[in-house]
Amino acid sequence: MDNEELVRNWHAAIIRDCHEILARDLTAAELAFIQSRGAFVALEFVEDTVHSFRGEPKELERFLRSET
């Protein structure tokens, strides 16, 4: 598996987790926030942060909108 495929799969997993927590589709800005990360350290940080907001959808929304 090359790095591009790994990053795409990682993005998809993070997006699935966000869907589950938020119980809705992500906005274009929220998707861009996730998909703009390509470095493994950044993806690990986003993934860990998303997991930390399980049961706290408002906090997750704030995180996903933190660059807007």
C-alpha cells in the first residue's frame, strides 16, 4: 500500500467516526479540515482528537471548525 492510499483510507476512517459522533454528514469545510491533513502525525492527532469527543458532538463541531 502506498502512502496516498493509506492517507485516503485514514481520511475515510476519520470521516466515518465523525459521521457516527455527529449523526449527520460533514459540511464541505469540515471535510476540508480533515482532508487537508496528509502528514501521519497530523492525521494521528486529528484521529485521536475525534475519538476523544465521542458523546460530545458540539465539541467535535468546534474542533472541525477551528480553522474557519
